[in-house]
Amino acid sequence: MGFEGAEGRWRAGLGTLRNVVRQELVTRQLDRHLPAAPARVLDAGCGQGTQALRMAERGHDVTGVDASRELLDLIDPALVRTIHSDLSGLSSLFEPESFDVVLCHGVLMYLDEPGSLLTDLAALVRPGGFLSLLVRNGDALAMRPGLMGDWQAALQAFEGGRYTNRLGLRARADRRLDLAAALSARGLEVVAWYGVRVFTDLDPGTEEAPADLDALIACEELAGRTDPYRSVAALTHLIGGRQEI
């Protein structure tokens, strides 16, 4: 599995309602946990840098790392320091406990086995800091194909955590409790978790903002932090904190 070669398809979807909802919800959810600026922030697998740029605009000191030069070139270097590198090299790029906040959004789904990356990410978090993970929700993997009437894909989703995503790539999903246990083994405890895209995951690719976008976002934000809605969201957003010494 991997993301390489899909940059063009990813860029084509950046203006769709699904992506607008994703980015706005993640921004609002992160805002509930961010320390005062200027915090030192790493966005591992930053892509086109939506969250990295938003944090930089809030006064944080942000570094973005990504394996795609095409996506990194979309980021204003005056705002975000960028490093062109595969994430397997994180431990050689930075000293342990170098960051107050580490983001890794939409990356684990493209790894066959995320354990080594989780180890490297957790090691970079300072005491009192946190790791933000955005993953495909393995507890509700059958929701999308089931609601679309794709029963074969829904059955396969029940049988395992692999699926074919909207980009046509094979990917995997993570169950929340499994991921929480993996973080705990690395010295991080989940302090909060959210759902992302409860109501808009089936949007076909709408690019024109609906007239009631503010109300839509408000509903998604509430659902993303309310049971049982957040449990069936397309994506799960975990905040794993390292206890202060």
C-alpha cells in the first residue's frame, strides 16, 4: 500500500465539501487542545499543508514533512518550514521530545503496519504535549459501502480492516481502542477523541458551498464529539497526550 502517484487525484478533491468539512472540523477540534503560541509543531505527512498553514497563521512555529515534492511546493515557505522526506526517516531528522504538538493526519491508512511510525511520532512529543492522529475509522468501515448499497464491499469491511478508498488506492483502517492501546504502550494516553464526517461522507464531490454551510459544519462538529454519532464517523481523530514530568 502507499500514496505515491495519487497526488493529482488528491489535489482534485481539495475543494470538495467532504474535504472542506474534514479540514474545518480538524481545525476546530485541535483548537480545543493547542497550547499558547508560539508552540513548536510538526506536521508529519503534511501534504498540501492545510493544517500546517492554519497553525502557522495562529503564530505557531511549524515544520512540515512529506514525501511528495508536488504537494510540498503548494506550501508558502515563508510560513511553514518544509522537509522533503519519507516519514521512515523521522527519528534521524529530529531529536526526541522536540515538539509540543505532532500531527499525523491521513497517513496511517497507507501503511501495512504503522507500529514503527507510531513509535517515532510518540518519541517526538514533549512532556505536556500531544500527538494528533486522523485515521480511517475501523469501527465503522462498513458504513459507507452499506449506505451506498455496495453489499460485497460492506461484507468485506466486516471481515477485515482493508478497503479501496475514493482515490482508488488500497488502504487500511484503525479501531479506536487498538490505536489507544498502541499509544499507551508508547507513553501517550488518549485525552480526547472525535469523529470527522458523520453526515457528509457520502457527498459525491460537491464543490459549490451550500447556502447552509455554517449550519452543516455546526451539526458535524456536534456529532463529532457526541455519542453515538462520533463512533460511526468516516474518520477518527485521536489526541494522545504525554504527561508532564
